[in-house]
Amino acid sequence: MSTTLTRPMPASRSAAIMLFVIALVATICWLAVNAGFPELRVAGLFSTVARLAITATILAALWVGLARTQLDGGKRITTWLVVTVPFLAWQALVWSAAVAGGFRLQPGAIPMLPIAILLPLVIGLPLLMRSRRVAAILDAMPPYWLIGLQVYRILGSIFLLAYATGNLAGLFALPAGTGDTLVGLLALPTAYLLYLAPR
């Protein structure tokens, strides 16, 4: 890959700006729907749809990445299942615990949310890092795919809405919401410009 910086052509800049505007409009629509229908937000409908869409996107991207590897069909299916089954089990476990109130802070109790976030990373990351098949997937996936997939993070703008309505502390909501929103807004234009970059 060339390390020389080249100035994007006007057409590519216009397309990148258009992708940013599309992500911005999607973010505004997401916030408007959540603000306009607070009873559905409180009931968890929007977060359920968002989580299912994110999970489906991750699993579809994994499958497409596997299709780009040199693995035969059986190994692709096996690899997909070996990653997908624990991922879905973890999602189901965390979702069930959240619905049951398992992540609410209790006086004197160990906070469970950090454990739910860190434990899968501590267990899963070393296993994934040692896997030749996972390495093959990452090698087969162009970097702009991985960047473009981050567009889902515009959904994190909900933290800013929760802060604005007094439902979430600024200590968490402002950095998380701002970071997620900026990454999500810039994901598609950045991926597009990387796609156009000379190799």
C-alpha cells in the first residue's frame, strides 16, 4: 500500500460528503424517532431492533469475509458456527440478565456490567487471536469493510438523547455518545476514501 498522501479528486470528495450527509440524516431520524416515541424507547423496542440489526450485520460480514478466504465450504461453515454460537450465547445471556435487572447496581454487590463486558474479551480474544482461520478472515476482508461497518455506531447517539432528557449521567453519556456518533458519522466517508486510495 502506498504511503504517499494524495489529494482526493473533487468527485470522490463529493461522494464522501454525501455519505457523511446520509449518515447524518440517519442519525437525526434515529434520534427523532426515539424522542418522538419515548414509550417505545422505554419499552426497549428500538434497542431490540438495533441490537438484532447489529448482530445480523456482524454475522453476515463474518460470512462474507469467510467466502473471500481459501477455506472450503465445510471449513467455512464450521468456522462461522464456532464464532457464531458462542457470540449468540453471550448475547442471549447478557440480554436475559439485562431484562432481569442483573446489571442494576446493588449496594455492596459486585457490579456485573464490567464483568459482562470484560469477561468475553479476556476469554475470547486470546482464542480468536490464535486462530489461523480468524486471521485468514481478517486478511481477506479489505480494511475499508471493517471501517464501513462502524456506521452502526450512530445508534450510540441515543446516549446524548438520554443525557439531554436527564435519563443518563453526563460522565458516561457525553464521551460515549459523542465518540460513537462521530465514529459512526465518519465511518462511510472514511471507508470510501480508503477504498479509492492507491494501493
